[in-house]
Amino acid sequence: MARYLVVSTSGNPDSNSRRMGRLAFGHLEKAKVECAWLDISELDLPLCDADACYSKPGAQKVSKAINAADGILIATPVYNYDVSGAAKNLVELTGSAWEEKVVGFLCAAGGMNSYMSVMAFANSLMLDFRSVIIPRFVYATGRAFEGDDLKDKEVGERIAEVAAELIRFTKALRG
């Protein structure tokens, strides 16, 4: 049986990407699949130093969660035309745990100009770890939200679609 993981990579307590991740997690729960939630803001993750960082408890916990998952949704803010540094650090800390995982993205940004920002990150997962990237991702700006609520129906539909695609792709890959 496939296992799914939604990872929030924002450090902001008022994060729209985290809101998107929570919505996707809710869709996975409704689909009655085995799923887990991981918010890296709740972990004491070290910066990757390619040495002692891997033995730190936060790095061990996140590595175990990535290893256990077959399909992963990454909820990330977009800063300066790229995914968050925390998202990149997550991959650096966990490395080969990403091998042959199905990965999808939920991105929140300040404006529409960064909508392709996830591509370099996705390419690194594909090339370095043979991750299968869902070819559709969700990208939303702050206008999609009103306080804690998602007000843009289309963004909500795309989040549901990406959650469903995560299940479909993972089942197809796992046979």
C-alpha cells in the first residue's frame, strides 16, 4: 500500500503554502489513503553541511518521513524566483531518500511572475534521484486567500486535482 506525505517548507506562521498543503492533506485523508503531514517549521533542522548535519534529530526525522513515503507533495513559498531555501535544504539533508518518489508541488508566491520557479528544483529531483514529477502543480498568489481561507475556487480545484494525481501517479509507479 502506498504512503503519502505532505511537507510544508515555510517558516512563516501565516503561510499560504502551508494552507495549501493542509488543504491537499485533507483531500488525501478524504481519499482514505495512508498519509502523513510534516511541517519543517516544527523541526530543528540543521543547515546541510555535508557532515554532522545528518545525525541531528531533525534531519533524522525528516529523512525517515521521506523514506517512508511513496508520493510526496511539497508545499513551498516562492522567494526571489525560486522555491524556499528550506525546501532545498530539505533535499540536501535527505538526499537519496527521494529516489523514485512521486513528487508534486504547491507553490505560494507574491506575484504571478515566478510561476515557473519550481522547475529547476523539479529537474534536480528528476535528474539526481529519478523522482517522478507530477506535470501539473499549483501556483497561487496572496489574492487567492482571505485570511486563513482559500477564496479562489479554481485554486481549490487544482489542489484537489494535484492530490488526486499524486495518488494516481504513485499507484501507476508502484503497480
